[in-house]
Amino acid sequence: MSKREALKALLDYIDDHCCWGRRPAKKLEVKSVTSSTAFKYQIASYTETRRIHGGWIDDDGEVSRMWDIAVPKPFYPEDEASNPVEYEVDSTYDTKLNHTEEVWTCHRCRGSGRVRCTRCRGSGRINRTDSEGRQYRANCPRCYGSGRVTCGTCDGSGRLVWYKVVVTTFKTIFDDYIFMTKMDDDVIHAATGDKIMFSAGRRVGAITHFEPEEVAQNSKRLVGRHRGLNNGRCNLWRMTHKLQSVPVFEVKYELDDDDGIFWIADYPAQCCCICNVPGCFNNCHKCNNCVLL
Ligand SMILES: [Zn+2]
Ligand SMILES: [Zn+2]
């Protein structure tokens, strides 16, 4: 990126998104432009956890039986390359556990199958007004004057079947690591970047032999943490991870005899919150969410 291009990037940014006027930028003199690279590492693991509702887990192997129950696994996309680490399938299922049924007396109607009518508060009668404004008492149209209606909890049977339920939760766990010393992580997050590496599988291996070394170290740390998700309480179905590079330009400038630095990432910008121009208000009209970096 040349000095002229850096200034153009700044002016483009101001024109498109920012509340900052062009005049200060036009007076700004670009002294130097240095390029560097930020790295964005993302990992996602697709997990399944199960628990028994009602505290049925004991020492008799019931935990493993819990995992024998067939639960439909939600679809997840196989073409991760197009949509790398996003599984939009977080979901929870309740599955009845067989042979755990118990018949209980309905707690609401205490076994009678009928409860007090809420319309007439059990009296069977309500107030009505005739065409000349006179009030009179009439039979409640809901309970037909009996004051009691069928219990909705047990449908009038007076009994309830209680059983244990296996609660299965599918969830994608995300982590990431940004390698960039000077610019705000959020900016790198928002940047599109170029794909360096992507892999997916039941298990993935950490990145090795990569410069800067911190990227490989943090890949190892996060892969280790995600592999640890596979334990007696959680099943790890699938892992994906990817590494992207984001070009970052450091621009040194002079404005009104003051020196300063701003950074431009991922130019032309994919997001409006992509540069750290001094004086840019933290409320750009596009997303209302820009922060002065
Ligand atoms: Zn009932
Ligand atoms: Zn009634």
C-alpha cells in the first residue's frame, strides 16, 4: 500500500461510514506505510451432553444406559469450507426413559378429576346485565352452574403418569485466538482475511511449525481444551478449525504539526468498523456501534 493509497483508504472510509469530516484528513500528511499481518485462529467443536431429569443416576450402570438411548442427531453441514465453523444446530431433546413410569394421584385435583371453576369462582352463578341495564344472576356458562370443571392437568382422570426423561443437548463450543499486537482484536474479528488452513474431522490436530510461534502454541492449547470436551458427561462429535491472515497497514501521519499513527485492516473494508482514525466518533450512522480504537 502506497502513501497515496493509505490516504485514499482513509478518505473512502470517512465518506462511507464515519461522522468525521474530510477536512482534517485532507490536511493530513502520510509519512510512512508499513504492512504487517494479523492471524485469526478459530476452533469449533460440536458436542452432545446428556443428563437424566429427576436425578436417576446411580452406581448401577445407569449412566451408560443413558447413552444407549437413540436420540436423533441434528443435521450439520458437511461443506464447512463454505461456512467453516458455524453449526446452527444447537438444540435440546427430551426422550422418555422406558420402564420408569409411575402412576401418581393428580396433584392439582387430588384425584377427583375436577377443579373449581375460575369463571364463577366455584359458586356456579355469575352477574349479568339485561337490555335495560338491570343486573341479574345467571348460571355460569363455563361450568353450567356446577361450580366445578374438568381438571386440565390430568384431563379428568385424577391420575398422572410420571416418568424419567433423558435430556440431550447438542451444542457447538467456539474459541479463538488473534495474533496482532497493535490493533484491537475486534477489528481483526470483523475482517474477512485470507484462509491459510482449514480442517475438519472427528478430531483435528493442532497447528505445528508455524511462524509466529504463538499461533501454533495457542492452537495446541485450544485443541487440547476442545479434545478434553470428550469425557463421561460429554460426547465430542466433530471438530473444525481454521487459520486466516488479515493484512494490516500501519500509517504514520502528520496533522497540524502533530505526529500520529492509524491502522487500516482488510482494505477495502468488509465492515464499517475497520479503522482507528483519530477523532472518528464512536457512533457511525451505519451500525451505531463503532468504537474509537
Ligand atoms: Zn387432576
Ligand atoms: Zn363456573
